[in-house]
Amino acid sequence: MALFNSATTEHHRMNTNPYVGMWVTADRNIRHELLANGRYVEARGKRERAYLGRYVVTGNHIDYWDDSGFTADGDFVDGVLHHAGMILYRDK
């Protein structure tokens, strides 16, 4: 019998999230990096670390908990991230 712990669950989640990577607005002003460890870093203009926090993806939906206390969410639709009134595309 296998025992599952938080490290095992974290490892599984890190290896199964298809949305990990950099997401950007068309003008590249907003750069939103989803890290494999469930954290995100959002850059705005010249502010490289404007927002930091954690996220969880469930299906095509994403929930965010920013380190400063606010929450947000979004949806992935046809390979595009719709988040807080913004449209972000996977960075090439």
C-alpha cells in the first residue's frame, strides 16, 4: 500500500499542470509566470515582481491567492488565459 503525503501530492501537481509557464498580454506589459510549484509572479511594465502568490488550477479554471491578501480567478479558453479583465497568451 502506497502512502500519499503532501510532498507526493505536490510532486504530482507539479508534473500535471499543463499551464505552467509564462503568459503575456499582447503588448507584453503584463507578464504572468505560473511556476511549477504552485506559485506565480506577475510583472507589470517595469515592475518585475508586482504581484506574488499561489495558485491552483482545477480543470480550465485558475484561482489565485496573492501574498498581499487579495484573491482573483480566471479561465483558460482555447489556449488563452482570461484573468481579471485581461487576456494573456502563452509566451513563445
